[in-house]
Amino acid sequence: MGRTARSVQAARQKARERRVALDVDREARDRRAEDAAAAVFAGLEERAAAEAVVAAANAAIGSALVRLAGEGLGVDAVVQLIDLDAAQVRRLTRATTADNRPAAQLDTSGR
């Protein structure tokens, strides 16, 4: 019985050592996963802030484009004046309002 008891005790010790090793690996993996998740959350916050800045810039650009339209410039003239294509000019002015009127009234006749 002494030999069996020692064998069982050795087996338990080996199982305990393996479990401890697995626990260390699991803890390290969990820490890496938490770090990665934190990086994702930080990135999402940064992206949301950047999107807000882009939206504000687009609104300012649209407002300026509406002022150009108010001066009688059509899309073709605006395209020649600034470095945007006609689709960008229309998109930016469509979402903008000037004096509470829709900005989509940009003259497309090319004046």
C-alpha cells in the first residue's frame, strides 16, 4: 500500500503542477485579450471623435459652397474654382442649410 499511496501522491502532484501551468497560461492569455479589447475601445472612441471632426468640416465646406451658390456660381464654376468634383459639391451642399433653406438649390446650369 505504501507504493500505491506514493504513486497516487505523485500523480496528484503532477496534476497540480500541470493545472498551475495551465492557469498561468490562461491568465496571460486573459491579460492579452483585455489589452486587445482596451485597444479596440480606445480606437472606437478615437474614430468617433474623428468622425465628428469630419462632419463639422463637411458642414463648414457645405456652408461655404452654399455661399458660392448665393453668388450665382453653378456646380461647373465651383468645380473649376476649387478642387472638388461635381458629385462632391452636390453631396456637401445637399446636407447643408443656409437661412433654414435646403442647400440643394445649387445652380447646376454651369454658370
